[in-house]
Amino acid sequence: MVTLSHADEAAEETPLGPDLALLDAAISQMKEIDEALSQTVEMHFFTGMTIVEIAEAREVSTRTVDRDLKKARLLLAELLDS
């Protein structure tokens, strides 16, 4: 289960530079688990959209986008460790 209480810690502990193929596979797995999270990751990290732009595109608050990015980082860390 992904919780926000450990999201910041996991994001800090995750090493940078994972193999691109592994990252792609993890994002694909994330999409199966939570499509909104994977879309948020793709919008922010691959298209360079800001949190405000993502919030407007998804019609949610910026706080929701921020929380989703934290959850996504934690989930990606878990998927990359498995």
C-alpha cells in the first residue's frame, strides 16, 4: 500500500539514474495500478509540464497533483526495487 507518510523518505533514498528500460517497465506497471499517477508522471517528467499546468489539464487542485507526484515517486521506488 502506498502512503504519503513515507513518500518523501523514499524519494530521497531512491538513487538517480536507473536504467531507462527498467524505468519504462516500472511506469507501465504503474499504469496498470493507477493510470492517473502514471499520466501525472509522464506529464511532469517527460513533457515538462508544471504542477499548475497538470492541475489545469486534469481539472484537479495543485495539492492533488503534488500528492500524486509524491505517491508516484514512492510507487516507482517500490516497482524498481522489485
